[in-house]
Amino acid sequence: MAFRLLVRRVCGVSVRDLQRLPASVSPFSSCLIPSPALLSRSLPSLPLLSSRRSVSFSVQDHDDFTERVINSQLPVLIDFHAQWCGPCKILGPRLEKAIAKQKGRVTMAKVDIDEHTDLAIEYGVSAVPTVIAMRGGDVIDQFVGIKDEDQLDSFVEKLIGQ
């Protein structure tokens, strides 16, 4: 069933057409040279072809943190979180939404405190979630705990506006 839907979506072949095909004929033969109308209808909705960049990234190690956060040309929000932390699971998507509203003017680094204890100690993280706003390698502001979407929006705008 999923195969039929995929072929139908990509090639513009109906399910009835697929059922009428002889077993020796590939359903993809009709989409070897797709029409321009088909391309304009199919391609924009395919998520793999999207050129949007992710608004956040997970820090891999201390060198990655230095390169992508401290040396970043853009302001960066650092989300110190843990897998076992319930409030972190609530705050994370809210932060990503607030960052996405800024359309590339700020990024977010996710730091799991269990994997990167050294970074958590270095930045004085004693509770999670902790969010630190950084620009040019300098800490601008920070907060601990959950905030609602309006508070997060103003926190991010303050980081960009300074």
C-alpha cells in the first residue's frame, strides 16, 4: 500500500493504473522523464529536497562546542538538558519554535549534561533545563526552568537586539 502511494505521489500514476500493469513492467517506467507539471506539483512537498537549515544542533564534544557556539557569527542559545528531565522535554520544542521565528538570525545548541558534564560545570549549570544566551563567545543572559512562548520570544529578541 505504501509503495503504491509513493509511486502515485512521485510519478502521478493512479492506483488503478498500477493494478493494470503487467508484472514485468515497472511502475516507475512512467516517471523516468517526468513532465514539468508533475515536477512542480510533486517536488516542493518532498521533505528530503528542502533547502531549509535546521535551527538547532546537538553538541558533539568540546571542540564542536568551541567551533559552533563560541566562534559563531550568530547569537546562540545553549539548551542544557537531560534525557530524564520532564521540563526539558517541554521547553525544547518551545525554544525551537522561538528560534525558528527568527529566520536564521540565531541558532540553538543542545547540550546533554549527562554526555557533556564538563561543559555543564564550566558554565555553572546546577539544574536543568538551563538556557544560556551567548554572542561572540560572551554570555549575555540565562534562565533556569520553563518559560512560556511569549517569554521565550522576548528572551530571543533581547539576544538579537543587543
